[in-house]
Amino acid sequence: MSDDPLQRLADAVAEVTEEEAAALLSALGVRREKGRSAQALPTTPLPGPASSSGVRSEVEWV
């Protein structure tokens, strides 16, 4: 058996079916919301290209 924690985890779940995983997650209290699309997390908007002349940016504004 590998000493790598990630490899041990991968080995442990290699033969787990989707139904078994869903049952385990349900037992742990994780809810599966069907039909829910992935939503973008709210982000802080970037300042405009000329908002601060004292800030140097490597971003090319197009």
C-alpha cells in the first residue's frame, strides 16, 4: 500500500459505485440537489483600466 494519502484515497474509492457514494453522502448529511445548475460565485469586480494611475498592472485591457 502506498504512503501517499492521495493515492490511498483513490484506491479506497476506486470500486465504489455512484449509488454507494450517494448513500454514504446521504448518511453524512450531504444533500444532492437535482436539476441545480452550477452557479458562478460572486466576485469582486475589477477596477476600470484608468481608475488608479498608481497601480501597475500586467493585464491588457481590451
